[in-house]
Amino acid sequence: MKKYEEKSIASTPIYEGKVISLRVDEVTLPNGKTSKRELIKHPGAVAIIPITAEGKIVFVEQYRKALERSLIETPAGKLEPGEEPATTARRELEEETGYSCEKLTYIQSFATSPGFADEIIHIYVAEDLSKIENPAALDEDEFVEIIEATVEEAEEMMKNGQIFDAKTAYSVLWAKEYLLKR
């Protein structure tokens, strides 16, 4: 048994979308009482930390409707059914940045919002980058601008809110340590 486990008594599907689904579970709490949990199911995602030969990180700037603003982020994307995270990482790197990489290294996985969602993001660092002449196209509803920045510039973007999401902030901190050791 898991510490403080909540056992589902009933599950009610609410919404089934292209990226997420939402359900409400009635659960038995560790003290025997019941409660409801609103849960989002997500297929998982990857984030890539592309590092150029000059030691810069390749970011993408894109509009995020949920926040009604543009953010500077590490390239990222959701896993397709049955797809290995490393495959997703290479695909998203090409689609979003136009780069391929010789070296792709798994760093870590983490939960994004475990209070209500099961999304896990797998972080990779991409090195030995090369520009692709005819890269795979972005999704038809994606519009991004490529930004290359040093770790110091990225830290400044974190301070001023241009970098605002957890996966990118984590990636910048990881890249700082990695580049110091390199």
C-alpha cells in the first residue's frame, strides 16, 4: 500500500480532447471519509535543451493561450501513442528549431502538476547540433521564433518573466550546472 493512498470508488468521464481528458473520481481517503478529485489525463511530453557549439541554449518563443501571452521556452512536445520519449525529442527538436543532433542525452523526468494531472515531462539535452536543410514542418497551429541565449541571458529572462514555465526554468538551471562542468 502506498502511504496515504486514496482508492477510487467511482470515476466519471467529463471531457475527452485531442491532448487531454478530464474525469472526476470519488475516492476513499486514508481516514475513511470520501472526497472528489478532478483529474486530467495527459499522454506525457518531452522538453529538449539544445546546446550549440558556442554554449548557447536554443529556445522558442510562442504564444500560450492559457496565459494570454508569449513565453520563451525550451522546445517541447507531447508523446504520440506508443512513441518513445527520445523519438519525440528528436522530432520536436527538428520541427520547432530546424536542428538535428548527434548526441541526445536523457536527463530526468518529472510531474508537472501532480495535484490534478498525470503529465510527466522527460528532459533531454541535445548536443552536436546541425541545421537541417528541409526540416519537418511545425504543426499547422504552431508559430514559433527561435532565440539563442547564454545561460546568463536566460537567467535574466527568468527574472523578467519572459521564461515563466517550470520545464524551461528547470532546464536553464540544469544547463548552467552542465555547462560549468563542461
